[in-house]
Amino acid sequence: MVNSLMAILEPDAIVLQSEAKTNEEIVLILARELERLGYVKPGFANAVIERERSLPTGLKMEGEGNVAVPHTDPCHVLKAGVAMATLKNSITFANMEDPEESVSVDVVFLLAINDKDRQIETLQTIIATIQDASAIRALKCARTLEEVKLVFG
């Protein structure tokens, strides 16, 4: 089990206060970073966007701020890693539990996982970390990698 989100989060693929306006735009931004760093294949971003249309990943959290955890099949991944973005303004994602419902998301974790079992473990680690409303609040305010590290330990 991954004890700390920082153990799987790629520091060079953290985008703070992104001005992305759509869920597709933020996926493209984060996927480009993961591709540049050698984590994913060129078709990764499009595969994530397609999957998001049929199996959405917006999560309503208790308190302020919601999260999305877009991902796709392991065949698009070269090595495991997670990219993250905080958003200057919320972006709409469809709700994972009710795809007809929209969720205004403030933090996006783009998962590049090459093992289905590890995908579940990674999702559990992210959810366990962000269930604390103060963690989301701190992430939304973060302006540096050091501030992100303080949230995730």
C-alpha cells in the first residue's frame, strides 16, 4: 500500500492554479507533462478523454472543493505516476456516482497506472488523503511544490 501521495505524485507534473477552462483542457495539460516525462504513450490523453465520457471521475467531497481522478487503461501507460492540478476556477466533470450530475472540481489527479490492482490502491490513497476538507482547502491555496508536500506528507 502506498503510504503517502507524494510517493506516487510526479513533482514535475504538478500544475498549480491552472487557468484551464474545461475538463478536456486540464487532461491535455497534465497528460502532456506525463508524456514529456516518459510516463505515458502519445495516445494517453485521448484515451483518458474518451473514458471520461463514458465512465466519469468527478468526486463530490465533504466540505469545500471537489476532485476528479481521470485515468484510462494500462495499455497507454509506460510507467506508473500521477499528475495533479489545482484550478484557479472550478471545472465541470460528470459525477462518478451519478453521470447525469455535474461536479464543480477544484483539484484534478490524472492517474497513469500500468497495473489494474495498483489503480485501485492509488485511488484509495488519493481518496483517503483528500477526504479531509482542510487538505482540499490547503491544496487550493498552494502556490509552491513545498506547500503541496506539506498537504501530502
